[in-house]
Amino acid sequence: MAFEQRRERMVERLQARGAIERASTADALRSVPRHEFVPPDKRGVAYQDRPLPIGSGQTISAPHMVASMIERLELESGKRVLEIGTGCGYHAAVTAEVVGDENVYSVEYVPALADQARETLTKLGYEIAIRTGDGHEGWPDHAPYDAAYLTCAAESVPPAVVEQIRPGGRVLAPIGDTRQQLVLLTVQADGGTTRETFEGVRFVRMQGG
């Protein structure tokens, strides 16, 4: 079966079980060739709904998790987004399909992963800005952002990331060590936040700090 057909079936399965609610999310997942972001020996399972290893001890998130994070952040065209943890670049590409690639700014701790992500994204026609550095610092040069998300688990949401979000904006992150939960912060006008906690998740641990 061709990769395009596998990708379409993946989206259909996610929609059938309610993992995707927005048409824009479904269209984004249909548009991004996930098999291009995984090692060659994993391409045969690229459209299964599960995380896969990408090297350097890191993983590509399961498609349902990417979709869930996009929808919980209420992303839409034109919103400026900060990603902490570029990894292979897949999550950034799906986000870019929703908001526009000129609105995605991503920080990756591991230089080799940042380089590979830039190469893959450029090959596929994305112009996503990637910085190699410590995600705990965010990326203040392009702030304020409408939303931010972490693709790695932290003990708490980095304060610098929260500070770079405009009032009314949202931050979504897996929080915890061996037991993690997805946490959504909404930034208030006074700089404080409100907090929602969702299901348990498993992400690789955040580096740096």
C-alpha cells in the first residue's frame, strides 16, 4: 500500500475514535508525510498510531498525541507558536500546516537532531525557524507567542516559556517524571496562569536546564 493511502487510513482511524475533531487538524495530518521523518527501517510502520525512535534517545510522537495537542491549544491560521523539542520536525510540520510555517519557532537541545530536522523540513518545502539551544529559555527573540508546547516532559513548565506567551495564550506540556500528565496553562493579563490537567502521558525527559 502506498504511503499516501496509509496516511489517509491513519487519519480515518483517528477520526473514527474521536481523536481528531477539527477538519484543519485532519487536513494537516493528511498533508505531512510522517514516513519522511522516521529512520528508513521504521518507514513501514510510520502510519501506525504510536511513537517511534528517531535516534539520540528521542522519539517521534504518536499521531493522536500531535492532533490532541494542536486541538487543545486551539491553533488556527496565523497564530504564532513556540515549540520546545524539535526532534525530527514532524510535530512542527503538522503545526505549520495549521498556522503557517512562518509562524512556527522551534528549539532543539541536540544539535544533530536540529540539523536533521532542518534538512528534512527544507526538503519538504517548510520554512520553519529552528534554534539549537536549551528549551528552558524559550526563544525570546520572536515573542510574544500565541501558544507554546513541549514535546518532552519537564518537572514544571519553564517560567521563561510562560513569560513569552501573550495574555490569553496557552502552554501545553507533559509534566512529571516517571508519571506524567498533560498540563495546559492559560496566561492571564497579570502574568499569572490558570491550569487544567488532562490524561497521563509518556514523553522523553526534557534536557538542559
